[in-house]
Amino acid sequence: MTGLTFLNVNPDDAYNDYGMDATEESLQNMFDSYREFYVQSGTRVDIEQFFIYYNDSNPYYLEVDFTSVTSGFGLIVRNDGITGTLNTGGDITVGVEITSYWGADFNATVSDSFVIHSIAQEVESVTISGATSGEVGDYIDLTATVDPSDADNPDVTWSITSGSNRATISSQDGDSCRINLTGEGSVTVRATADDGGGAYDTHTITVTQPQPVTNISITGPTEVNIGSSITLTATTTPSSADNRYVNWTVTSGSSRVTYDTDDTSTGGTITLIGQSAGSVTVRATADDGSGVSATYSITVNDPDVTYRINYNLQGGSWSQSDQSYTTEASSYRFTIHSAEPTRDGYEFMGWATNSSTSNISYSPSSGVTLYSSDPVLDLWAVWEALDEYTLILNANGGTLSSNVITEYESGSAHTFNLSGYVPTWGDRVFVGWAESANATSATVISGGSYSTSTLSSTLYAVWNTTYTVTYDTNGGTNTPSPQTYATTQSSHSFTVQSSSMVRDGYEFVGWGLTANDTAVTYQTGNTVNLTRAEPTITLYAVWAKVFTLQFDAGDGTGAPDTMTSTSTIDESHAFIIPDDVPTLSGHEFAGWKVSGDSTSYQPGEPITVTGTTVLEAVWNEVNTITLHYEAGEGATNVPEDQIATEVNTDTHEFTVTSTVPVREGYHFDGWSTTSGGAVEYTAGEFITVTGSDTLYAVWTAYTYITLQYNGLGGTNVPSTQTHETLDESSHTFTISSAVPVLDGYEFGGWALTEGGEAEKQPGETIEVTGSQTLYAVWLKINSFVLQYDVGEGSGTFEQQTHQSTEAAHTFTISETKPTAPEGMYFEGWDTDGDGQADKQPGETMDVTGTLTITAVYQQITYDHTVVFDANGGQGGPDSVTETTTEQTHLIEVPDTVPTMEGMAFLGWADSDDAESPDYVVGDHIEVGETKTVYAVWREAVVHITSTQEDVTVYIGTPFSYLVTTDVEGATVQFESEPPASGWLSVDSSGRIYGTPVRTDQGSYEVTVSASYPGYETATQTFTITVEPIDHQVAPTAGVDIFIAGSSATNEPVQLDGYLDYGTFYAYTLDIQFSGSSANEIVWTLNGEMISSLWNVNYTFRDIGEYEIVQTVKNSYNGGSEDSVTVRFTISGYPTVTFVSNGGSEAPVATASGYGGTIEMPADPTRDGYVFAGWFLDEDLTEPFNRYSKLTENITLYAAWTESAEPAPGGDDDDGGDGSETKWGLYAGIVLIIVGALIAAYAVFERSYYFLIPAAVLAIVGAVVIVFYGGI
């Protein structure tokens, strides 16, 4: 066996120790020396059968066989040995049988087992790799590598052991996790091996705040000539900003330059090329999204200025052209053209300076002076539309070469002259014009005039017309008289006359419009409407031809009804013969035919008729022939009669049926035409029948041979087997495989006589003549059961059972151990109910009936200690020790802190030379047994880490500078000369911000101070110059919202018509202008004005939804404005909801304010459990720091550990020394052992009558133990 030594027994020792007459006891003693072996998982195991010989001349020897092995560990039994490679950790039981031999005689055998402890390959070390620094908002991916790589369980669990308020675990999967950085400071992440071996590694990440751009300054020339170029440079500060790039835009005068941009390490550049004279403004905006920007203005000059007036005619036309003049003079005066442009339907009013206004700036011949700073003047013609009058002349059926007259008039009415407008229409007489197409008299005579106040009018010609209707009989007789009428009306209606017309073979259906019409347009009494366009009409008679089909059933009845049809188109008609069939007794209907014609027609077929046609029925005579089957009395499955129908004959040939009749005790042979006759016909043969005939069944009787079973009280007894035969005298049966059952007995076979010996077994054969009965043979059996009770632990153990004739049976207890309850370990099995572990897995025990053994568990506890080392300081918290049932435990950092002269305490770290803390007050430290943490100190001096250059701010443009320090929580303040408190403010995050108005123009020297209690204060100075802005663009509205006194805000979402700022967990907000180019501002809240200041500090009294509208204005283009709408929800201060997870309830707590803390409620209670703290997640992996500053609503979850129950023990209840109890216990054990020895002897010698005294002794011993042993 590789990896261990087994039974290294010297043959001489075997002989000297145990002698030539080895017994079970001596073999057992030898085996007990080799009970357990420890082997590493992954080891190859080979255990072979072996023999121990005394010497070559003596035949005494031992044979050692390996008979069984626990499955699931990669080992198998092969050739009485064990082989394989251990594939996992655990305890493996190997069954061994040792047999001693003396010559050819069997002496003794011992069956036992030993245990191989397969030691699982645990993780020895864990190494975390990944980034060690990042900024707030970053995601850091970490990977854990375990050693050795082939460990049985290489998975790890990730946790944040310090800085849990500065980072969260976004996701984790086996050996990797993703960390979301949420706050500035130090974060420690731990990866712990899942195999329970305790291996882990920690990884520290330093988290910093992103450094934004706080200021932009633009430098470069302020003028450029047309065709030349200049370069402007934007410089961003501070130099430590993460992204110093800028984005350039030309905010005004973009048509006067072309440009190109480039990035630099300190900002960027823009190169401008002059295109036309005038002013240009450019803006540089920080690329990092901070919103910081700066503007810069230049002038494009033209050395030889070309002054120009461009005329835009707005749809008009004239012969003039644009005016231009080139000179070195700084101005030039033009005279506007005196000629006026023209435009159909419009009157020219003058010239405007833009296309969207009707305000007149210049008139023809007026003068205008242009200057080199703005040498081009664009003018747009202003028109006033005239009224357009249109008259349409409708000839009303006639013709007119020009029928639309369009004329213009500025008054309220207009008169048209109609001389020369005379229409024509054949021989009709034109009377004049009227305003209605149906007028009967003219309102304007030919050549007159027409006045109207309507812009569009229509006149209709009036005519004198004769209307006529004539009738054509179209082949018929008795023609109706024509109808006529003369009038000036535009139409006339006639009523169609009734008629007495006739035509042979046809039916009159109405009147058509042509001689060939087959469709009817008018019926008698209808109205015919005639108009001037078509004053005459001729109506033609429309005739339909008549078709008839009749049916004659002869002597039968039920002939179909006569069918008729008419058509104005066809000369013939195809009828479909109805499905109705006539009947005649004794006959079969064969179809229809026309008298004198041999063609036959069937129902559903078509027949073409040109006039009237008669169909006569065709009949055939029908006969029924029957073949009857007679099987005799008691027969079943008798065939049904066969029936056939023949036409014009009474004879039919039948096929004899294949249906076989059945009659108990008989065999069917065939059919005979006479009762009792011989077989004449069999299935499938043919028989000819005239009228009707009968076939009679022919039978032969069976004989039977039977085999019966008698279970003698048992169940599941086989059914009687029967063999039927026509000519056999005996039959060989196969005995049923069914085995009968009798409670408490074992089936021994079948006897030929009741009470006889078993001579036959299931599946054997037996030859029977006539009838034979078999009788069950029963053997009495005993049952033994070993059951397992795992108590409060877990694990599945199948009960062990055995049946035999023995009085007792030896069971081997399962090698598998139950899983102990959390915090406890398995000690062994209690076999006698005294609560003590009497037996271990793999041991053997005798059972006389049914026995239940119970698992015994003991509690595990651990002490966890954190030592706080002041690391050169004084004071601080004492060591904290807590006892739990967990191997590791989280201990909260106390709020007691050490002190050191001139130094500031930052927190606690795992290392004594750390520069940043791993833990702060309220954090939780993960501890195994003992852990020391060290105070982290720094010099008590505040340093300002941001920079702000001197800056120019334009009126109405926001200014913002975020002051950052190297001390978290430092207070930032400022002073200025002169004071700028009217427009400049600072919030709790250190952001100095404001928007100047016209009254704030001037220069301000600003001094910034950053202080912290116990620290030396830092200062910084810069200058803000406030200048007016020449508005070259319309204002832009913009809103930033912060929780008052801080830079905390929400990311707005652009929705339909408004910005949604989400929910604020505060009552007071700073609402600030963030737009541009404005010089006036108005704020409204839910429709009511609340301020005209650039920045508003507003306190909301009620929780709810609110809407704020900001409106800004400036003087661009005579006055421009813009607005923006924002919506948000005020939710009040953050709240904490407590989920007690089965414990007593805790009320909802409300923070003292935004970023405030809560007063923790009393710890909850729960029967049988100890409260283990509050956690931020349902999985209880993120402990809550009670000093956390709350910025939103959160939910906390209670964690619990089960209470450790006290171990049983103590003196006897009566206070005695327990000697009587001990005497009773020992006496009882002795009695039971003696009884067991007697039982063993009875079994070994097969003298079972000794079992009775053995059982009596065992019972007496148990009674003594119960009553006198203290149980």
C-alpha cells in the first residue's frame, strides 16, 4: 500500500505471540495494533491480500483478505485487496477478514475493519491581485489565486473588512469579484478560502476623489485682419485636474471666421482665420463635465473696407442692383435707391433690417451711414398684400374661350366689365348670366357688368332648351308615344310611361339606353332627368327569354318540382338536376332521360334547355339474398348474417366469414349445410346462395389436465395451471415462478404431499396425468434491525436489517458521520440511552431485535480579541474580547480614540507604519483569535490641494471653484476685498460659487481659508474681475440644485418638457443659475414667483412633489429670453427601517438631517438567540456603522447566533458521593457482559437453548442499571 505501512508482522512474532492454536481473541488482539492510517488525498493506494507463515515445515499460517471499502473515495475491492487513488478527503472504512489455518483444518476467523483518514488537500495560501488605487465611482476587478492550485475546494468568499462605507462588492464569482468605489479613503478587501482551512489574503485599495477643472483662462491677440490668422490658448487649473482638455465653440460672429482646434496637456488652442469684418466671441468649456468655461472676444478688421447694402426683394422684382463701395475711410454714406420694386398683388411699403419683421427702417431715397466695424447692411423689402378678386364664367354646357377673370382692388368691393364674354352652344339661345347653374332668368344681361364684395365668384350661362323622351319596342309591339317639353330651366324630369307591349317567348323586364342593352336602367314609373347638356333620350325595351325543366316519375312518387329561369342574354340555360330522388316499391331509381332520347341524367348533373324540356324517371327491379350462420346452443362470437342486394337476379356468391365461433370445451372445425353434418366449408371459401341459406357449425370436444397449488396459509399463491388437449394423456408443466409469502417464514419449495419435504422449486418442470396438487414448504425466520437517530444534526442513514435463524446479529455501524448542528461537533453514538458516546462509526455491536442508536454532539466556542496599540500616542480603547461559536468574528471599533501632541488621529490600521487607516470608529474588524491594530497619525496641518488662478467673470455668468484639502471634513471659508458676500457663497463641500449682476461689476481679492479643529489653518488668495458682457447671443437657461450647505445633488434626467431631479432627502435646497449670457432672472415655484436673485436658498415645509421654472433675459436682438422647468420630490430627512428577522420589533429611525446620523434603538431580543448586530444587506455580509452619515433611506437586517446551552454535569441530586450509583452501574454492566458471552457461545456451538439464560441476564443487568445506576 503506497503511502502507509500495513500489518508488518514478523512470522516468528506471530508464532511466539499467539502460539500454534490461534483463537479469535488472539487474532483480534493482533489486529487492534493497526486500527488507523493517515494518508494525503491524491495518494495512490494498493493493499494486496497476504499470508503470514510460521516456517516452511509447519503448515500454520494466517490469511488476510480485504473484503470491503467505503465508496466515493476512488478505491475498489479487487482480488481480495484494495486499489485506487484517493480523490477527496474523509474517513474510509476497509473491511478485513483474518483466518488462521492449522494444516487442512479451519481454526478461527476474525472479521473487522480499519480506517484510512484521507486528508483533504486544503488551500495553504490565497493571493489577491488587482489595482491598489482608484477614484470614487470606479469599478476595480480583483482575482484570488489559491495555492496549491489542485486544492479540493479552490473557491473563496469575498468581504470588505474595513472601509465598508467607502466601497461595496458589486459582484463576486468564485475566484473573482468587482469592487465599486463609493467614498474617499482606504478600503480593505478579504478573500477567505471556502474549505474551512482558514487561509485568506487581504488587499488594500486607496480611493481618491476625482479632481475637476476649477478655472479656465484664455490668452492671445484681440484682433485679426481678413485673411490672417491668430491662435488663442486656454489654460485649465488646477494642474492636478484629471482631465485638463477643453472644448471650443464660437458663440457669436461664427460667419466672420473659420477655425481649427487642438488639445494640449494644459488645456487647448484654437486658430482663427478672419473672413469678414466684425466682432467674434469664442468659449472654452472644460471637457470633464464640471461646467467650468471662459469666453474671449476678438475683432476681425478689413484694411480696405468694402461697404455694402444687400437688397432682398422678398418675392418682388426691379431693375436695380446691390450697392457697394470700397474705401480706407472708417465710414461711408449711401442713398437708398429711389425706385420701388414691384410684386403682383402686393404694395411696396419700405425696407426692414431683417426678414422676420414688418417694421420699416428705411424708405426709398433715404440716407444710411455704415461703419468699418459693421460695414454690411442687409435690407428686406416689406410688402402689404392687396385683395385679389376672381370671377369664373361657367358656360353651363356651352363653350367660352376665356372663362377666368382676375383683377386687384384695395377697396371692399370690385366691378367686372363682362362685354365680349358671350358663350355658344349649338342652336341654343344665350340669355345672359346668373349666380346659379339652375337659374331660369339672367341677373346680368349679355355685355353688362357685375359688382361683388366676394374675392372669388362664379356666374353661370342661362340657356333656352327643349327636352324629349322617345320609346323603341326593340322587336315588340304597341310602341308608347314620345314625351316633349320646352323651358329655360337647366333640367327637366319625365315619368316613364306604362306599356302593353308583347313578344312571343319573351318577358318584358324594363327599359335600357341602347338596343343591345341586357341590363335595365328604367322601370315604368321611374323618373328620367334631362339637362341642357343632354336634353333628349331614347329608351329601348329590354326582353328576357324563358326556360323550363319538368320531371315525370311515372308510377313512382316524389318527383322534383318544375324548374324555371329567365335571361336577357343567353339563348339556352343549364339546370342542375336536383338531388331529390323519386321512389317506387321493389325498384331502384336509375336516373332520368328525355323521352325518345337514350341519354341518361343523374341527380346533381347539368342539363341544357333551350325552351321547355320534360325528364322521365328510369327504374330497375331489386332482390335481397341472405346467408345465415347457426353455431348451436352455448356458442358465442357467432358470425352475423351476410346480406346482399342484386338487381334483376335472386342469386349471389358469398365468401364464408373468417369469424370463428367459440364454445366452451369444444374445438371449432368448420361449417356444414346440414345440422350435425360433416365439414363442407371453411373460412374464405365461396358459396352460391339463391334467395337464402344456412351454414351449421361443426364441433369436436376437448379433454383437460391441471396443476394446482396449496399455499398452506401463505399468500401470493400461484393460480391453477390448465392444459386442454384433444388427444394427449399427460402434460409437462413449468412450475410458476411466483413465490408465496407467509409472515415470519421463508418459502422452502413445493412438496407433492401435504407436510412432505420440498421436492420441487419454482421454474422446474413436472409431468402431470389428469390432476396434481403441490403443497408449500415453510421455514421460520427471525428479523434484526439497527436504526439511526441524528437528533438535531443532519444526514441520511438507512436502517440496517438482517434475517436469519440466529438469536442475535452483529452489525457494523456506518462509517459515515452525521453533520453536527452549527457550532457543534459529533462525539459518537449513544447505544443504551445514557447520553454518552458508547460507539464510534465503523465499530460492531450485537442486536437481538430492533435497536435505535442516537448521535451525541458537543458545543464549539471561540474567543476573539482585538488589541488597540496607540502607536506612540496615549489613551485609546482597551482590548476587546468577545466569545462566539464562530471561528471568525466581527468586532466593532469603539469610539474612544488616542491622542498625540501635534498629531491628528486618523483611525486604526493592520500595520504600525500605515499612512492611511484600515478601520475607523464604527467599522468592524474581522478577528480569528487575537489581532492587534495600530493607531494611524498625521501632522495636524491642513493643506489646500486645489488651485485657482486670477479669473474674469462676466455679469450673468456663473462662477464655481471647488476647494479641496488633504483633511476630510475641513471647513472652507472665504473673505474678499471689497466684500463679495452679496453674490458669492460657499457650501459645506468647499465649493465657492455665485453669479454676479450689473451692480457687482469690479475687482475682488478673495482669500480662502481651510480649517479643522486641532489643525493649523491653510489660506489661498486669487482675484475675480467682474466685467459686463456684450450680449451677441440669446441667453441660455440652466439650473443646478444642491442640498443646502453641500455639493450633494442628483443626476437630472431630461423628460418631455422638463428636467427630473429625482428625490432629495432634505428640506432646504440651494437652487443655482448655471446658464449663460443672462442679465435678468426670475424663479417661480408651482406657478408663484419666489425670487429674482441668481441663486436661491429655499426651505420646503412639506414633503411632496414640486416644480420650479427659471426664466432668464438679456438685450440681444432687442430683447431675448429662455426658460427651463425642473421637477423634484422632497422626501424629508433619511429614515432607517429595521427588519428584526424574528426578533422583537424596532421603530423606524429618522436622521438628524441630510448627512446626519441616527440614534440607534435598543438591541432586539429573540428566544434562544444572541443579537449579532445590524447589516445593510439581507445576506448579512455588510455590517452597518452606526456613525455612518445617511444620505438616503436604508433598511437594516438583524443578525442572530444561537445561544450556547450549558453542558450537563454536577453531583447527584441527593448530595451523596454517588457510590451506590456507581455500584449499580458496574453490576448491571457485568450481568449484561456475562449474558453476551453465553449468547456468543450458544451461537458458536449452535446450542441455541443457552440463549434463554443469556437473554435473562441481559434483561436483569439493564434493570439494575436503570434503577441503581443513576440513569
